[in-house]
Amino acid sequence: MVDIALLGSGGGMPMPNRFLSALLINYKGRKILVDCGEGTQVSMRILGWGFKSIDVICITHGHGDHIVGLPGLLATIGNSGRTEPLTLIGPEGIEKIIRGLRVIVPYLPYDINIIENPKKAISLINGDIVLSTLELDHSWPCIGYSFYINRSPKFDMEKAIINGVPKVFWNRLQKGDVIVHEGKTYEPSMVLGNERKGIKISYITDTRPVDKIPGFIKTSDLFVCEGTYGDDCDLDKAIKNKHMTFREAAELANKGRVQELLLTHFSPAMTDPEIYKNNIIDIFPNSIIGQDRLVKTLAFRE
């Protein structure tokens, strides 16, 4: 199972009941943070999931509502006792931005490995999660993220017996070890069944709805997407500012055949996003209006 927490659902500026863009993914006790807007630390403290086990931070782009919370968070992670390296991923130019932000946090007890604008899939969290990116259409270099959580094949006892694998090795082989014993090599494939479907989470903000998004988010179990404007009448604003309306996000979810849509990144002018919910569910019924610290648990499906 994978736990998801929407730490901040706002865009532009923080509101009294809405912090800025941030999403936390928790798998096997290790964490990936996506974006780090103002208020991220406060929301994390309220949530109570801890700071030390954040292994990866993914930034969509360099606008302040997605990254201003980062310097303080890096310091807090250091104060939590972390000494292991932390990976930071972002679009073109992210290394320069991080250098600037670190003027106020020059000393950390751990190293930061920066990956700028990756073009290939990246293996994270001991190979359990595969990250992919997509260049988006915003007023600043911006990338979307897809996280695929692998699921191990099921143990096949009959296969293990047929292959003559000693029972003492079953557990280690199931965990992926290769064992050489008395001149014979035992591999995981000798005790494991067919591959099983994992869990896919996609995160798209800030952007216009470009043609490649439906293929990128295809069959996601959860599609987290910006919905800066709820009213269809604000389409001109969305085009001008390179954002999306609720309806446009729902159309992407429909084209990508995702399981569920979670809307976030609401304009400060939109005090009650629920007013515009029909603009989503008319097109994609399985949709949720995000709110700060909304938590979802995604389970593997057979």
C-alpha cells in the first residue's frame, strides 16, 4: 500500500486555510515530497509523518509557490538527525535555484544530489519506485512527474518445489537475492510467479493541457492535477497564465483513462472550489476536490 497526503492545495499565495503546492508520498516508511510551497513544514508537522525519512524531493518548477518552503524544510530535515544523502529533482535551471536558496542554509549534515531535467526513468527507494518526467507548457521550465510503485511477483511454492529449491532459501530468493550453494545457482525466478501490476501516481502542475499528457498519465491509479480555475468563464485567464480549468483537467483524466482525479493548486480568488465541482464530475465522475492534508491510501489490485 502507498499513502498519499496533499500537504498544500493552493496556488499563487497561501490562504488562512490553504497552504501552497506540496504532495507527500509514503511507501514502506520512506518518503518522496513533490513541490515545497510556503506552509509545507507546518502542514507536515500537523500531519505528523516526520521529516527525517524524506529521501527524494521533486520540484515541478521554480515559481515561489512551489519552492519557497524548501530552505526551511532542508534545515528541519537536518535538525531531525538525517545524515544520508537526499536526492533533489527538478526542471532545467533547478541547480541554480537551489544554490541561491541555500545561501540561507549553507550547512547541512547531509549531501544533496541534484538531478536536473532527467530524460530517462529514474529508480528510487531501493528500486521500488520508478520516476518518469514530462516537459509541460508553463511560463517557466516545468515538468510533470509519474511514480510507478513496483509490486513483487507472488511466491510460487509449486514452482520452487519443481525447481528443487531448498526450503531454507525460499525467503531470500523471494526478496530478490541470488544464491550459490554447492556449485548450483538459485535465482528469484525459480520461486516467483508472474509479474503483477503496480501502482501509478501522476502529478501535473502548472501547465496548459498539452497533447502528451494523456499518454503520460495513462491508467494512473491516482492523477493529481492542477485546477487553478474552477469557472469555465476563466478559460481566457487560464490560457494567458498557462494554467488549467477544472473542466480541462477532467478531460485529461478522461483521455488518460485514470482511476481517480484529485484536483489541487486552486487560485486564491477561488475561496470555495466545491462550487465548481459539476464542471469536473460532468466529464469525469470519480474526482475529488483537494484540501490540505487530505490523505489517501492506494492498495495494490489483483
